[in-house]
Amino acid sequence: MDLRIGICDDKPEWLEKAGDTVKRCAEQMQKKVEMYFFQNGSELRKEEHPKMHILFMDIEMPGESGIDLAMEVNRKWPECQIIYLTNYWSYAMDVYETHHVYYIVKEKFEEKLPAVLEKAIEQLRKQNRRIVLQCHGGVKANLKLDDILYFERDKRVTYVATTEKEYTVDDKIPEIEERIASEDFVRCHTSFLVNFSYVKECTKKKMLLENGKIVDISRSYWKKTEEAYVEWVKRWVR
């Protein structure tokens, strides 16, 4: 299947230049791509084009914010990998209002593109990773890792919170952690395994998740959690 890659930028000359650069890079990676170009949010919102796998989004456009547009894309195409483009580093923290973000300063676009494109493609692959868990009562649940917010152990069962519902399973946290072996998840407490992708705020003692859940970070896990979070953030900002 060809990768559908879109670029949203209000400057036609930049669209053409960036499009040529992306196509050359994809050819070097032996990837077939279909390119789509949008000069504003109205063009991006049109229904006649298919969903994008990867979208390069300019942050500053006349009369609208690329970050606000990215929020719409998150809702419409939740698996789409958004790569922000800007002339300024000042937006680096604002982009964390949205999911699946890379951030490139335009003057570094050609230099950073190969690594960023490779990571975006890898993230698309990871979205299809699944884990099979033994539900309380005998039924097995086959869940996408990308849909899981956190695992919580309480007494003799583990609760699995996903974007759609909560499951009760028999599997223990250490066993799940070993099977997942993912940099997106962190063991921040004896009883919790959390997906960084759904962390809205992280302090020394707590994590606030996007669904409003507050997860405590125990003292013995703080250093590991802090280091893992810093490394996770580095992977998303370029």
C-alpha cells in the first residue's frame, strides 16, 4: 500500500519544495507515496480526498492555527502522524496539546526529514501492535497497545483502561510490562503501567492523563519515570 502523505502550508513555493524533498526521501527509503497538498484548513477538511497516513502541518497560517487544525485531524484520522513545521522554536511546548507529534524548524527540514519520516513510519507500524489478555471470567481480550491508556493492579485483578472501555484481566503488571516491552509505557508505581501518549501533565509526584485520571508516581519509581519521560519527549521533538 502506498503511503499517503499530506503537506498543509499557505505558501505554494514551500509546498512544492517540501513535496519534492519528501518524494526524494521516500524513494531513497524505497517507499511508494501519494502526495497531497493543502494551502489551508478548508482544503484539508474536504471529504473527497482519503485519510492521510502522515501530515506535515505548518503551525502559522493566515487566520488559523495549525495546532487547532491538528486537533481536528486527531479526531478525524487518529492514526495520522502529524509532523509540525515552523520557523520558530517557541511553539515547541504548545504542540503537546495534540497526539503523535514531531516538530521540525523549516530551515532544518531537509536535514531532519529522513530520521523523522522513518520514525513516523515506524509509529504507524507500532499502532498495529496488539496484546492478548486473559479477562476475568475466561474471555480473552485482543487489544491494540496504542488504544490503552494505562494498566492498574488492584488486589487480585488488573484494570485495563482503553479509549473505548475498561477491561478486568487476570494478568499481572510485571508480566504485562515484560510482554509489551515498549518505550511508550512506563512503570511509575507498583500498581500502574501508563502510556505516555495519554499523559497531559507530569510532575514529580503525579501524572494527569487526558481522561482526567490522576496516577501517583511512587518515590522508588520517580527517577526511572523521569528519565523515561525525557527520552520519550526527545523522540517527538526534532
